[in-house]
Amino acid sequence: MGVPQRRQSKSRKNKRRSIWAKIESPNLVACPQCHELKMPHRVCLKCGYYKGKEVTN
């Protein structure tokens, strides 16, 4: 197995880890049935509707 031959510097390590701080939170849209906020293209967790049809009970 490959083993690192040299220690990575703190700045190089921190550059790699800093990408997580730049990720944006997912957009939320209002459900057309119950007007609860939900993630787009997903079943509403409160009423169970998706694209105008009841998917879950």
C-alpha cells in the first residue's frame, strides 16, 4: 500500500478541508398542497404529496 513519504503542511491540509465551509445549504420550496417548506423534487414529509398525487399515507 502507498504510504505518504512526507508530512503534509498545515496550510495544505487546511486548504483541503476548507471546501466544506463553502457548500451551500439546499434550496427549499413551498409544497403546493400544505405550503410546508420541502426540498425540491421530493415527497413532502408533512402531507405525502408529490406532483399533485398522494404518494405516502
